[in-house]
Amino acid sequence: MNFQILLAALPLLASLCNGQSSFASHGYDQLCPAKNGQEVEIEPGLFVTYHCDQASPTSVRAVGHYARNPDDCILGCEQSDGCVGSMWSARPGSACSLVEHSSQPELRSRTRVVYMSYRRAEESEAPSCPEAPSCPEAPECPEAPECPEAPECPEADCGTQIEACENNSQLLQNSLNTCQAGEDAWQKKQNGLNQCPTKDNKTVTHGNWTYKIYCNKRTRGFTQLRLTADGFDDCLDACSADSRCKAVHYIVNWETPCKLLASVNRNLEPQLSETVQIAAVPTRPK
């Protein structure tokens, strides 16, 4: 009877083994060979380096550990005393092993195994993001000079009074123009600030082109096409209309904030900027 029960259980045991092998192979294939030799931050401050088709020597203690994926495997190592690295294996047996040693062991070649070393970054390594800019206040318009009332005077003085009133009228017009220019500049700056953070890492469409927005970042490897005083939306419209424009930097606090770019390195992600600016990059090359 016991023998018959064992025979009946064999298909179930085979399916469990196949399932474990499949999930272990999936975890290995996600890392190797694509991330071989790379250091990747899997959570804030925790960096892992992947060594494909390498393992610790058999003389070094390795303890099996249950983990759902390679990230869980290295997290288990970080939380275990004396663990210097983890191994994820697509071979039959335990998928995750924790390597216990006084230092990083000298690795040996072993197919379908990835050795993962880790380090915890110091606080000083965390990139500092630029402080959020304070919202500028709307400029105050200068008080317009009052046109003096015409005094009761002889008719001979009327020409002088008219000239003085016309001069004051011109001063009033100049003050109005200054106020309008200041208000336009403030509205333009405010519109640029309002793009972030709501549109960060999202797309917007202008003309026939769709752009991805990066707040407080700039592209790398760029060359400048030209600078204009356009507002944010007009700046993207200008880039869409010019076949030479490959991307946009919008520097909020500049008098001419719209920078059209003649070239960018699309292979590199935009990096943090020390100035308050927005990078807008077409989702497909122009």
C-alpha cells in the first residue's frame, strides 16, 4: 500500500520540481547575461553587483534560503550576520544560497549561477535634489503720476500747462508699459513653474510631436540651436515646427527661458540640474 501511495505522489513531486526550476530559471535569465558586471540600486541605498556564471568555492559555507526572486535573496543576505553575498541558481536544488565568510571569496566558474555581492551606501552618497523654488510674487505696478489740475491763470500760461499734462500722459503710458511687461514676465515664469511636479515623467503633445517631461533635469550631450523668450507652451510649439530642433530646455528664471537644442544624446537619461529648468524630449527621434 505504501508503495502505491509513493507511485501516486510521483507526478505531484515532478510538477513541484518543474515549477521551482522554472521560477529559478526565470530569475536567472532576468539578470544574465544582460546585467553581468553591473551595479544596480535595488532599493534606496542598497547596491548589488551581478557576477554571471560564477559562484563561491565549495570550501566556503553557503546556506540555502527561501526567496521568491533574486532581490529577496540578496535582502536575506543583508539581514543575516556574516553574509557577504548571495547566489541565485537556475540548476536543480535550492535557488537561493547565502554565502557566509569573513570577506568576499574568490569566485569560481559555474554555469547557470549568478553570484550577487552588495554594499549599503553611505548617506552622503544619496543625490541631493534641488530645493523647490518659491513662487514669485506678482510685480507691483508703479503709481501713475497725476496730471496737475490746470490753475486759474492767464491764457498765456495755458500752453505750458498743456505741455506739462502731455508729458505726464507719456509718463503714465511708460509706467503702464513697464507694468504690463512685468506682469507678462511673471505669468510666463509662473506657467513654467506650474508644469512641475504634475507633469514630471509624463507626456504632452504639441503639433505633431509628443514630448516626455523631466522636471529639474537637463539632457546630456546637447548642442544649442537658439534661445527665445517664448513661454513654455510656445517653446514646445516652436520646436515642433522646426525640423532642426531635437529637444528643449526651459530655464524658468532666465529672461530668454526657451532653449531649443540642435542635438541630444538619447542614449543617456537626463540628469539633475542645479538650476530650475524643464527638459522636454520627443518620444521618438526627430
